[in-house]
Amino acid sequence: MTAYFECYVCSDQSETRTCDRCRNRLRGAIAALPELYVHLTMSRQRAKGGGGDGRSSKRLHAPVPGDERVLNLLGSASRQPITGAKDQVGDTPFLAVLETWCEALADERGLTRVRKHVTPMTARLTAHLGWICEQPWVVDFDEEIRGLVRTVQGITMTRPRKILLKGVRCPSCDELAMFRYYPGDWAAECGRCPAVKLDKRDYDALVTSQAIGLQGVKS
């Protein structure tokens, strides 16, 4: 008899401690971080006509030469944990978020430390995601990682749009619920089936097979 658990993240019934949908979303969020970090570093310059915090740039003192939100996320704590820095405000810096979780993972699993750079840190988290998803604190991990993604996407205006793939039925539930996110890595997902996630080749094969099936029905 199959044992079911309450997903740590969304509380749905699942055969694992973290359901497939939440696990896939978290994996996708980690995979997006290196590119988002590049977009963030390219967004240091303050937008013309105002400050990065939405306030007017007309001040009695000299304005900060850059977007405060970006400077904060790439600030002094981005290479090392915050140690009482009084000029640090707002969200925890990008690399500090990753470093905290990588160090916790190293302590829990007896691993060597990784270099404090976005690529090796995201690679470490991805490699151990299966184990992370079995821990009760995956709720906090999910909240911080996906929250970081949303924050950076909002600042850099790279938040993907959900596009319905019209006329294509899910190979699992047969519903017209297939969609993809744009921009982003090409993947077709089902809004009803958390395990369905097709790459471009598999999606094209699905479209071809369904087209052949329709032709057979018409004939």
C-alpha cells in the first residue's frame, strides 16, 4: 500500500515529503539564478527620472549613482555574510542567500565548502535538491529561493509570462492545459499534472502525434 505524506511546501498529498510540482518549481528557480544574477549586475545604473526605490531624484544631497535595490543585492554582503553592516538595508544580498544555504548543507551532510560564486553554489544546491526536499526546513528554503527569483525578476523586468499552448492536450490527463513560460528555458508544462514537463523535442513529437490522430478521426 502506497504511503502518502502532506507536502512540506503546499500541503497537498504526495508520495514524497515535497510533491513533484513544488520540487520542479524549486529546481527551476535554482536553475534561473545564474542568468538572473547576470541581469542584476547589468542593472546597476539608476533609471532616468527617479531613484530605484521609486522616489524622486531631486534631493538636497547627491543621489546614489545607481539603483539602490540593485546595489543592495550586489552590496558588501554579496561576497560574505552580513556582520553588523549598518549601511545594509532591504533584502538580503543575492550571494548571501545562496551562501547561507550552501553552508547549512555542508554542515548537515559533511561536505566541503564551495566557492562563493553563483555558479558553484547553485550547482551544489541542485545536486542535493532531492535530499533538501525531504527536510522540514525546505519550506524556508523554497520561500527564500523563489522569493529571490521574484525580487530580481521584478527589478530587472525579466519575469516570464505564462503562455497557453492552444490546441495541445496533456499526454497524461488529456486536458487542454498545456502552457510554457516566456522568456525562459523551453519547457511545456501541464497546469493540472505536476509531473508533466516536456522539452522542445518531446513537445514537437506530442504535437505531431496529436495532429496525426486528428487526421485519422476526420478520415
